[in-house]
Amino acid sequence: MATFVVLEFQLASFLANAHAQTFAAALLRRTAFVPKVEPWFISMAGEKNQVRCDCSWQDFRKGTAGRQ
């Protein structure tokens, strides 16, 4: 079973300023902020019950799905 390691969040460099974040939220479409998701199915209380988690990862983790 793979272990999940949480790394520190890295904000996009063009949104490092709080004022830039405000303008981006007002001017850019929502689709600019919605990354593609990777579905993960996690077993709960045995194999019969599963929960679907839609996960998105920062660019440096693409292809690894958070696994090391």
C-alpha cells in the first residue's frame, strides 16, 4: 500500500500578491482555476464500501498522484 505524503502548498508565482489574487478572482473565469481531477476510490469499512475522491495535484506532482 502506498503512503501519502503531504507537501507544503506552493502558490502560483503570479498570484503571490494578495491584490493580484483579488483581481484574478474577479477577472478570470473559474475554469482557469479548476485543474483536471484524478478519481481515487478509498475503501471504507471493508471492500464493499468505497468513497470516490476527486483529487487534483500541483504541477510538480503530475503523474505521481501523490505517491512516492
